[in-house]
Amino acid sequence: MGKTLFDKVWDKHVVDSITDGPQILYIDKHLIHEVTSPQAFNELKKRNVSLFRPNQVVATADHNTPTVNQHLPIKDVLSRNQLAQLTKNCAENDIELYGLGHENNGIIHVIAPELGITQPGMTLVCGDSHTSTHGAFGAIAFGIGTSQVAQVFASQCLLLDKPKSMRISVKGKLKKGVLSKDVALYVIAKLGTDAGTGHFVEFAGDVFENMTMEGRMTVCNMSIEMGARGGMIAPDQITYAYVKGRDFAPKDADFDKKVAAWERLKTDADAAFDCEYTFDATDIEPMITYGTNPGMGMKISESIPVKNNASFEKSLTYMGFKKGESLIGKEVNYVFIGSCTNSRIEDFRVAANYVKGKQKAANINAWLVPGSQRVVKQIKAEGLDSIFIEAGFELRQPGCSACLAMNDDKIPEGEYCVSTSNRNFEGRQGQGAKTLLVSPLVAAATAIEGKIIDITKQLN
Amino acid sequence: MKKFIIVQSKAIPLAIENIDTDQIIPARFLKATDRQGFGDNVFRDWRFDKEGNLNMGFALNDDKYSGEILITGHNFGCGSSREHAAWAIGDYGFKVVVSSFFADIFKGNALNNGLLPVEVGPDFLKQLLRSVTDAPEAEIKVDLETQTITLLSTGESESFEINSYKKTCLLNGYDDIDYLLNQKEKIKQFEQQNA
Ligand code: SF4
């Protein structure tokens, strides 16, 4: 029987298998940040173990960093300490750190691909669930806990049971204005937030084949929101073209040799999956979430479903919505375009294209938080910054920002925020904040109108 | 890691589905650089109101309930990979979490910290929640050796699955890092072959 893309990459990284137990999986790249690494460094110290492969670790500061005045000392003492600790730990262990203000700084899942660190066929981990993003390159990439961060520090390996496999195919042509984020939200709304548990997902079909790398990253990023360990897309010409020429990408003849190997990373025709789903692209429309998990999403033109279930009702109460209600016309005061889901250049191009020549509504606070310093540079190079600033948007410095609101970028109590991030959990964007997940296009349209509109009407 | 063999205790019922890691420990409490003290902020925004007063309607604050076992709704621990969620639950004093379904990363993190996730069928979960709510003094016994969870008042019992490697680790108090450190030679060999 043939092998899946996932099998091919996994099997190549198995160091050994324990009888009746897990396998030892070798990890090519380990990405770290300030929040989930300090206790792992402490663990090494406690055990008097040294870091095994420092040159396979890359660090950034992103979760806890301010998005204004990054050149000034951080006001919050705890955040400042956490960043100082990261700097110290990286220096002591010879780890490359792209700290605040560095030209390579940004959200870990944005910078690793854009620097060419992420490549097809790799295994890649980070103490952050959205590590699934890197699967867009045909890599096995997944989030780990801090104990596992310490294991990778100590041995460059993890003890894991091989996950089950799932394939999600989306076939056909996407309608105008339907973005990769909508595809992700649609699939999660259909399958639920626990459908992928225990599985690695391969996204297949012409919709993903025709997607840009940015779009593929958005989809793989959101695969964790359906409970999957990660998502993957087979590498192809689009992938190679993206990787080529980036700082850490192989060069010249080495690159060609790598491409020849990457070409083999495709699921064999006779490979079997534990589970398969197929969706029709033409059924997908711009999406929005109405509840407090990413599976509570619907087409923006639809109404909130009517379900009698205590958890569902609790969620609607938190959001201040009613069963059967449409969200069209709801006023919102905050719009956030950012997070490792949608903060790449393509996302800002989509938003700028819509916003150009328009003005944001007076009630709206529109925060644009690029994923990295390089995205900021690109925004400026393409003149998108002036489009946004003329429209009254606030362009901030890179970081996770209001995606998890660990820094000062918090949505106030009770306010709605139309957001391009990945989680609408209670209080995720600030205590009592109510999040509605959307694509960058829907976010931009909301900012202009000051309320939720049926974007499909404008598109047709 | 401490050994885990048997836990017999009263339990606290939390009949909510899809409890995510942001509810277990909100992000604003992730600024610490050590592992201690997270129990103070477990379920912070459900336990306390905005002014910091205890929300007496919440099960953890209800004097009726106590114990080392937390019984929760389906799909517990979804969301982020923050191990702080497992630390917070353990630090608060729980040794077992029971649900009909756990999110992957949470489950792994819990096992790595000696907190046992016990997955039971939806009917048994309902039964446990009902019994504990009606009779908070009812004790539950979780036996890792035999992989069973028993409601002592009625004797009703169900067995649960656990990976045999993880079971050995918990029963003996070993962790993965010890194991991996002993495999260094194999790992180096692998690196050479794949260089
Ligand atoms: S942007 Fe949000 S989801 Fe992405 S790494 Fe940062 S906190 Fe996590």
C-alpha cells in the first residue's frame, strides 16, 4: 500500500520505536518564544543538562511585546522580565534570537516561513499550538507543551505515538471574495472543533493547489481549531517558488537537489486515510463566527442556528446574540487585522484594496498589526501604509497583539471585535471582549461600514 | 514526577463542554517564568467577578464540593498548547480530570505533569456528574493499575484507556526526558545517517 505525504515525512524522522510504546521522532527545527520557553530552560538547569543542538533552535519575542514604541523599555514589569529572561537564556545557550526591534522580528509562524527556515519535508515544533501553520510547506509541524520544549532542548527528539490521518478535499472554484480564511472557517463549522483530534490532516484538491503560500498557511494555521495536531499541503511549484532565494533556503545546485527530493512528497494514489471528507468549493461563502469557539461559524448572510444545548446557549449569552438572529447590521467598534492567521502581506493587500479611497466609520477603532518587520517593510514599499492611514486605520508594530491580548492591546469589556485571528474564546481578546472571526476582506469592510454587512451583496 | 497509583476522593463537577485553555488559565497570567502559583488563577474569570469577588455560583467556590478529581464536559482543554493549563489544574490540587473527550495537546501536557486525564463514555460521564451534583460527599476511585474509575456509592465502574508507555511512566514517576537522555547515541547515529 502507498504512503501519504504525512507518512513519508514522519517515517523519515523516526529514530527508533519503543515496543508497545511511542516512537522517537527527530525534530529538524525548534522555534521558541518568551512565554512557553522559560520553564523549559529551568528544567535543563535543574537537571544539569546542556542544550543538544542550539543551531536548530530559532527564537523570537512576539506574544508579550508592545505594538507601539517598541524602541522604549517595556512598561509592564512581568513582560519585561519575561523578555529579559528569553534574551539571557538565548545568550547562555547560543540560540539565534530575533528580539524586539530586530529586522527579522515578528510572530514566530510568520517569520520562520518568510526567512526560509520552514521547508518541505521537515519536522518542526514550537511551544505554540498554531505551529500547524508551517504544514503549508509539506512539513510536519505541530505545537508542543513546555515539558516537550525541554525534551527537544535536551535531545532534539520527542516521544510520540503516530497520529491518525485525515484528508480534507475541497474541489471546484471559490467564489469571488471567498478567501482561504473562509475555507478554514467553513470546514471547521462543518466538522466541529473536535473532529480532527488525534489526526494529522492533509488538505487536498484544486482549491488548495491553486492557493498562494499565504493562503495555505492560513488554512494549516486553523487546522488546530478543528482539534487536529496539524495540517499539511503537498509541496509544489508554488511552494518551491516561495522558498527559493529566502535567507535560509538552500542555494543554487543545493536548492535543485532539494526540489528533486521534495517532488516525492506527495500522497501515493493507493495510500489510505483513516478518515476523509470532501467539500464543494462553490458552497463556500464569506464566513463569520457568532459564538465562543471557532466551530460556531456561519455564512455571513445566514442566521445563527437554533439549537437547544446548554453550552451553546451559554456561548450565545456571552456574545449577546439570540438564536435565529442575523448579524447583518450589528454595530461593532473594534476591527483587528493581525495574528499568525492573517498578518502576511497578502492579507494587507486584500484589505488595502478594499479600503482604498474610503474612510473608516467614526465608531471604529481599526488596528492593523503586521506579522513581522518584513511585512511592515513590504507594506511601506507597496504604499499600502498611506492607504490605511488616509482611511483612518492605525498601523502598529508587529507581534501577537490582540490575538491573545497579553500585552496592552486588549479589546474593552463588552465590546465586539471583528477579528482576523483564530480564536473567539471567552475573554481571548480581553476580559469580557466578544470576538467575531472573519477574513481580512470582511474585517476591512466592517471597518469602513462600522457594522457587519453582507459583503456578498457588494461582490455580486 | 510523583508516582500515580490510586486516587480516591470526592469530586468537583464542571458540566461545561469545550472548556478551552483560555478559560483554564487566561493569557494575562502567562507572564511568569517558573511553574508555581498558577493554581491561584485557574478558571480565573469564572471563579471571580470583575471586582475580584468570588463568584459563589461557580462549582470550585461552592463549599458543597471538594476533592482531587475534576469532572468536566466533552472536549476539555481545547485551544492553545500552554502547559500552564495543566500546571494550574495540578497546582490547584487536582490529580485527575474526567471527561468524555480531551483535546490532544492538553492530554499530553497533563500526562507529562502527573495529572491523569480519564476518558469515559458520555453516559458514564452524565452519571458521574449527576451523582456528584446530587451527593457531593460521594467518593470516586481512580485506579491506574487496573485502569478503572468507580463511583463508590453505587459500585458502578468503567474502564479507561491509557497508552501502556505512559502508564508505566506514571506508575513509576518517570518522565520522557529521562528516557530521551538515555538515547543520545542512537540520536547521534540517526543524525549522521541523515546528514
Ligand atoms: S498570533 Fe495568536 S495564535 Fe498566533 S502565535 Fe501569536 S498568540 Fe498564538
